[in-house]
Amino acid sequence: MKFETDAIILDIDGTLWDTTSVVAEAWNKAISKLALPAKNVNAENLKSEFGKPMDKIADSLWPNLSKSQKTKLMDECCEQEQIALIANEKKIEFPNVVSTIKKLSERFNIYIVSNCQSGYIELTMKKIGIEDFIRDHECYGDTKKYKAENLRLLCERNHLEKPVYVGDTEGDRAACEEAGIRFIWASYGFGSARSYDAKIEDFKELLDLVEPLH
């Protein structure tokens, strides 16, 4: 079965790459720097949190902190994360991501929507070398809106008729359902999905799953 589509919208964490080990180290540095009563994190913690908006991650990881402490800590975490990811030289994208995006871009417009902080999408694109293949993007950090609303915003802005979204979590599935967008589950990622329109076990499987709408 192939999906006719005029656009492919991508998630980042758990779909394009796995930054959790790098980010865990950076966030623990932030916790140490601010000396707040916040527990340290590890890669496995973050895999269950990534995909949520930043405020929801803070609520889940550090429920004992006040709202202002959570905001302060998350701001520092994001700063340390940015520094660590820029410096990172390890290959952390999933197999076949870059080559597949390049091939898909020859037939489809490709976009990114994430619950991440401002600047993270731009950093991701630069680090794995896909800036030239992404037409537009939207995120929680820029709009302070959750994924379903950001999906609608991006679709309206780009006049998309029948897009598909590729993500790895139940949160992605729920956002797609709310936004009225078909969901392709990246089963190799961080989470599970209660249902999906299609499943991929390797990113390159997208090449055989989609075809141009017109």
C-alpha cells in the first residue's frame, strides 16, 4: 500500500536521531551548575520524555520544583544542550536518514514539526546536513503551542492538502489525530503508538511507502 501525499512532515528525536546520551550529560551539567534540588537524568529517562513539550518534560522530571525553578532549569538545560550538540562529533542520526531525505526531496516537499525549544530544529538540520531539503518548520519553542496546533499552522502556511507525519510516539499519533493528518509510526524510535496508518522499521522504508499526490 502506498500513501498519496503532497508533503512529508518529520519529527526529530526518536525519528531522525538519538541525542539522549549527549543531552543527559548536558542537562546534568545544568542541574549541577544551578544547584537546585533536582534529580539527575540519564538517556533512558529522556527517551520516555522526548517528544513532549518542554514544560511537560520539566513537570515530569522535577515535580518538586516550583514553576519558576523549572523554567530556570529548563532554560539552562537547553543552553547546555545546544553547546554539547554543537561540539558533538559522534554519528547519532539513525541509519539511512540523510540519504533517504535527499531522495524524498526530489519528489516531495519535506517539513519538520517538533515539540522542541527554539533553535533545535535549525541545529538538527545543520548537524546532519539536511538544511537544503527542508522547506519549512515549526516548534513549541517558537509558538508556545503544542504539536497538533503547530501541525495545523504549518499545513495552513504551506497550503498542504494531504500530508503525512512521521513520528515515533503515542503523543505524535494523538497530535496527528487531532490535526487530521495521517500518521506513520517510526517503530525503531523511543516510544510506542496505539495505532497508526503505516509503520516503518527503517527510515528508508519511506521511499516505498509514499507517492506524489498529483
